[in-house]
Amino acid sequence: MSVNKTCAPRELKSEGKKYFTDFQSSCWPIVIDATLAYVSKPSLRLFFYLSAAQIAAVGMSGSAVFVTPLLALLTAMAYLSGPGKASGRVATLMGVAGTSLYPVLVAGLVTFCYARPGVVLAPIRSTLVKSSISYVFGSGPFAYACVLVVAGVCFLTGAPVARRLGRFCALFALLVVSNPLLAPFLAENLMGADVYWRLYWTLPLPLFAGLFCCIPLELLQVHVPRGVRFTAYAAVLLMFMVVLPRQRIFDVGNRVRLGKPGLKVPPFYGTIQAVAANLHSEDSVLMPDELSPWLPTLHNAARPVLARQAYARLYPPDKRATVCAAQAFISRNGTCEDGSEALVTLVRSMDIRAVLFSGHLDHAAEIVGILKRHGFTVSATSSTAPYALYVRTEPRVHDLRHPLK
């Protein structure tokens, strides 16, 4: 098997997320609008509208297979719990459930077809709920502002359905997502501990913030001149824009530039492109955990042994620890016991074509020694510095679809 001699960048896959800077700001309002449209006047056209909104959400984020049906159900309940909506309530809710068949089926396949007994996506910490709340809502003034926004939507916004939606979403987040008794079960069987915080997407804060900013316009509508109402609205909006954020869009760390739209990729993306250009699509490559999620963004790129730690569950239970330990060993300094033994076991038992690691690791020489003893040589055609790419000169013959057997 020859190695490509060029390092021309391969085509980047179409990424829906890069066109939506905030998933909640773009997707959830559409799902909520489609749900309200359907439950207010059910029809086949609106049924497909709501179905399409949920399918699009799943295309933008895998976590939407769990969150989207929940949000649609909460929205439907908020509308149907109003006065005079008792007629046909059950049939309408069944229709909403029907629009969620696609994400529910996908979630079922993911949960049951790939589940490994006794294996979870990531270690479940006792501080899971606390850390998730802190990650989503932050701390200090921003956290207080989130509480104020939710409370304002629940009790002060003008539209009754908006108030009920705020209450339903807030209660679900408080009694279910934040429940320390339910959280471990949900993390193990539904979301995974590493992305458990995404269940708080059922509390659509960007949408609620917009409703909160409109409260001055509604409360002052009768007795106050229009200019005063809009001044109050502008003041609230300015508070969110200037006072609350701890980071700005144009912070250096965000690598924001003004110009034509382009790819939003990390600084090491050139290394990813070089790896893809020097390997074939059927090859398997072991990469550091900070780089491996980016390789599948290229068409016809080699396959990472482990793109994300969460996907380790797809390996047999007795092999998961070996794969994770080997990747940790080539990723960072001194964080994995028996990492060298795991790397040896992996390159012996799996048809790995290449290994990429940082030459700045304290144990880089040990990694090089292991790879050379198993038929790997450094690639002279790749420009992956400061990372080193070692390629197996004579790949072992195994079925890559069944690794580590």
C-alpha cells in the first residue's frame, strides 16, 4: 500500500453547525414555532413541518435525538394546558409524538443496539449536576441573569402560552435534569456523562432572553408613550450586551475575523490535512484525543481508532480500556498507567496503519521505540510538526470492521 506524496487539503465535509453560532438560538425557536403551529391547528402540512424541524435538529447535533422530542412535548403541553384546550388534547399529543418518531427511533438504535453492559460513556461523578449547571449557566452576574430571565418569562411575559412554556421547561430542568437521584441514570442510559449538560437545552435560554427583553414593551404598553417603552427595551437589551458577558465575540481566543465566511477550524488543522493526505480512506490511525475528532471532517480521510472518548463504548468491553489507555499515552504526559503496554497490545492486535503523536511528550522516545519495533517508520512526506507521523511499512492483514479480535 503506497503512501500519498502530496499534502493537498482534502474537501471539508458540510458542517451544519458552522453556520449556526448558537445551536439553541437557531434551532429551538423553529422547533417551538412548528410545535405551536401544529397544536393550535393540526394538519398534515404542519405535521410534516414539525417533523422536518426535528429531523433538521438531529442533523445539526446528535444530542438532539433526545432533547428535541422533549422540547416539542413540553411546548405542546404548555399550549394545551391553557383554558378551553381540553378538546382533542390526547389526539394532538399523539400527533406531536408521531412527529418525533425519527429522533426517537435514532435514539433507540443508539441506546440499545450499541449498549455494552456495565460500560458507560464517561465516568459519572457525584458532582455531575453541579458541574453541568455551572457549565451551562456560569457563575456570578451571568448566572443571576439566567435566573432572572427564566423567572421573568414564567411570571411577567405578556403571552400566557409563553409563561406556561417557561414554567414547564423550568420545572423539567429543576425536577428531572437537576435531580441528583435521576441524573446518574440519565447519564448512563441516555446522554452520557460527558454531554449530560445538553439536557439543559430543554430550557431555551436565548429564546427566553428575547422574551424577557420584550417585557418592558408589554408592561408599559397602555399608559406610557412609545418612546419610553422602547427606551426601557433598549436599556434591558444593552444590559445583556454590555454588562453580562464575560467574553466578547471579538476576543482574541475566539479567532474572529471580519471578511468572507470561511472554515472555523483550530490552529492544528493543517496537521489534520497532512495526515489525511498521507493516508488512504481504508487506513486506521491512532491520534491524540485533541486531534482525532477533526479527522472525520475530511472526505475520504483515514479512520481514527478513537475519534472521541464517548465512542469507546462501541468496542467490546474487554478492549475499551486498552484503546483508551493507548490514546491517552500518546496524547499527554503522565496521565495513564500502563499506557506503553496498552500501545504495544494495540499495535500488535489491530491493523493500525499510522500513529500520530507530539514530539514534545516526555516519553516520546519510548513511543518511537515501541513503534519501530513493530514495523513503523517516520513519514518523510508529511508536514505534521510539531507532531510526528509514524507509518507501518507493511500493514498487518486484519478485518478493520472487527478490530481487536
